[in-house]
Amino acid sequence: MTDTNPDLIRQTAARVLRTEGAAVTRMADALPEDFEAAVEAILAVTGRVILSGMGKSGHIARKISATLASTGTPSYFVHPAEASHGDLGMITPEDLCILISNSGETSELGDMVAHAARFAIPMIGVSKNPDSTLMKAADLRLTLPDEPEACIIGMAPTTSTTLTLALGDALAVAVMERRGFVAENFRTFHPGGKLGAQLAKVSQLMHAGAALPLVDADLPMPEVLLVMTEKGFGIAGVTRNGALAGVITDGDLRRNMSGLMERNAGEVATSNPRVIAPDTLAVEAVAMMSGRITALFVVEEGTPVGLIHLHDCLRAGVL
């Protein structure tokens, strides 16, 4: 049994990370020659980007495909063995193939290479062997640097898979930026979970229309109280000529208890309230609702168009 000294374990981990990190840095300083052409080829695809690889390369191919798909490039993974048993029909002339093989001699990719050649389907090869069968057949070649594996025997795919994954991320992000892909697009593909919630906009969470607790500045307070009770937000927006002039909160009611029922909304309202625009991210609304503020009116060109409440953000998972 090998020594389980914690210091030796940490030394091993540090060695692996430094080995792989140094390899990625060297690749960053000397990107594959066809990298820019590969980005343009992906942008030109009218179909989908097909990823494939065997074994560990297949796992990396799946991840790259998922990253492309989530950042605006339709993509899916085709298992090379399944491709030879009917799944080649999933790959059309409108598609582009990215085939991954560290050695470039993975026999299971042979039928996919032949299919791409037969139907003139653009093919990008990813391998560390520029003279391999795969790379000779590819239209574009993303040659990985020939770096040592991080494992002690120098055989387990470690550095090579890290390099492939990092290159795939670089490719996906470069394509994403060239497309002008922004946070709103990203949320389209990530509607669930914490990430999707944090990218939600105020307009997607706000109450609007008849739900808004709006009152005219001249409205007597007894009627204002009825509106506030009916709408149930603990706040009323006070308007003059359609524009938001102030707000009345539960706190304003307590501060104006003396003679409250003889006043009108404009006399009780707090002027110049905090407001927010509908295209603002919900996380920014949460940041504005600090202290005792639990609701914000959503305003466009001075006109109240919605109301966002802290509870709405909580329910959506923004926090």
C-alpha cells in the first residue's frame, strides 16, 4: 500500500494542477493555426455542430457540445459506435462535424470520417497528432500541443483531456462573442435554476395592469386605504397627470396618523421614491430594496408600468 501522508497527497495534487495549467498556458500562447477558421466555419453552419469522440474524448465532446448549445450554437453529440449502426442518418450536409481523438487514429471514428467526406460535410479534427488519419482527412485542424500527461505513468488521459476541454471552451466563447450573444439570450437556454433566476429582468417578474395600486394625488385618504387594502402590496403609487409623483407606504400611514382621513394622497405621499426600469435585472432590484423597502414601482419615461416586490424575487429564486 502506498504512503498516505497528507503532504504527499497535496504535493501530487499540486503537481497535476501545475502540469495541466502550464500546458493550457502554452496552448494559449500558441493557438492552433486553424482556430480562427474553425470559429468562422461554426458561425457559417446552417444546421448543427456535431461533436464526437470515443472514451474520454467522447466525454469531453459531450461537454463541448453542451456548451455550444447553451451559448447559441445548435449542437449535439453523436456516439461514434452508434453512428456506425444507424445514427449517421442524424448528420446532414447542413451540419459541421468536430471529431476528437488524442491519437487521431481512433478506429470507431472511421465511418463518421467517411460519411463527412461522402456528403461534403465540413469536418474539424482535434488531435495532438497532425499527421494522423483523422487530421489528414479534416478540412480544418485544431492540433493540440504534445504535452505530457499529468499522471505518474504518463498514460492516463489527464493533460490531453484538459487541453481539449479548454480548447472547446475557447472555441465556444469565441463563437458566442462573435454572435453577440448576451445575458438575455443566455437566460433563454437556462430558464431554470439559480442562474436563470439571476438573469431574469424586472419586466418578467413585475405586477402590471389592473394589479397596480395606483391612486391620483387628489384622491381622499379613505379611498386610498381601500385601494391599498385591495391590492395587498402595502404600498400605493401616487400619480399626477399619469406620472408617478410619490408613494404611500404603511410607514407613511403611521407617520401621518394625526388627521390622516382629512388629507388626500398627495399630502401624505413621500415624493421622489426609488424606482426601477423594466429592463433592469431582478438582482439589481433586490439590491435597491435594502433596509425597509420591500417594493419598487417600475417606471418608463416617468409613467408607472409595474410593481416588483421582494417576495416576487424570492419566489423566483433571485436570492
